[in-house]
Amino acid sequence: MTGHLHPLTTTAELVVGYFKPLGFEIVLGPEAESEEYNFDKLRVFADHPARDEHDTFYLLDGRVLRTHTSNMQLRAMESRKPPVRLLSIGRCYRNEATDSGHNTTFHQVEALVIGEDITFQHLIGTLKEMMKHLIGESLEFRIRPGYFPFVEPGIELDFRKKGGQWQEILGAGMVHPEVLGNMKIDPKKYTGFAFGMGLERLLGVMTGIDDVRLPLSGDYRLLTQF
């Protein structure tokens, strides 16, 4: 029997293969992160419910297991200046109840674009072209308003499942001026957009797997199908 790549690895390679020729640099960030980089500098303030122990895994040394890959934006921009196009894929953690759409650990695709005259239309165009390339035009998508502390305005992109229900696949928006300031970037000169997409959810759209927990379950019957 020959070995093969895990379906999440294959999906991640498809994403990288699409964005790298577009000039995106692949960057990484730590999974064990300070509250400053996971929350404070992203405008997730002390009274935000996401910082509660019922939502976040806290380590004994005061750090947290990152709840998103957005920490890479701040880390990467400490050694870079605009214009930038960055892409990061990594594991995230949430202390939450699990169901078919949520898990305590998952993988996220994060993209960040900063430059002069970057607009909301650039974001929408990027999302539409990405979905067209990765999934095709057969699935129905919708874009609706969403709230995330680190972007303004914020949006969410949903796809219609076979049963007719809508399922969120990513959150996105224009980088908040305060977050740009925390990156030592002049928000009067530069603008940017960012999005975060669940890799398990993308895999589900591409393959029909309707439970985000399954790819990490170790179920040999599922893994050998890919």
C-alpha cells in the first residue's frame, strides 16, 4: 500500500498553488501566542466574550492557543513594509462546544493585502475569483454583512448546502485603521483587506464532507478516499 497526503494537506496546497503565482508570500505565526497579539492589537478588547475561558484555551504561562491565524498579520508586518500580499495557513483552537460546524481545533487560511488605494471592491473580486478557481461556478454563494473587531466594514461569505441551508465559509473585511496603526502603518496612506477561511469547511464544500470534525478524526475509511 502506498502512502498519500492527508486531504487537508491537499486542500492547503491547492490554496497556496492559487495565491502564490499572484504574488502572495507564505508566512507562519506561533500557535501559542500572547494575548497582545491574539487579542489586544486586533481590537479584541478585554471585555470581549472571545477572551473568556469558556471560549479560549489559556496556558499556565499566560499565553493562549491562538483562536485565529490573524496573529500572523501583526508578526509579519513587524519586518515588512507595504505593499504586501501575505498568506498563512495554520491550526487554531477554540474552547467551544463541538458539532458538525465547529471543533475545538481547526485549520484556517488567512490572507492580508496592504497597499495604496486598496478598496473593498478588490476584496470582493479576490474572494469571487478564489471561489471560482477552487470550487467552480456550480455552487451558490452569498455575501452578507458581518462583524469582526479587526476589520471595518466586515462581511461573511456563505455557500448553500445540498439541503438548502446556508453555511459560513469565511469572514473578511477592510483592515481597521487602528489595526494598521498597531502595525506601524499610516492608515491615511495605506488601506488593506484580510480574510480568514476555515480549511475544513473549504474541504467540505469541495468534497461533500458535511462535518468539520471528520478530517481530524483519524477515520481510515474517510482518509483513504482521497
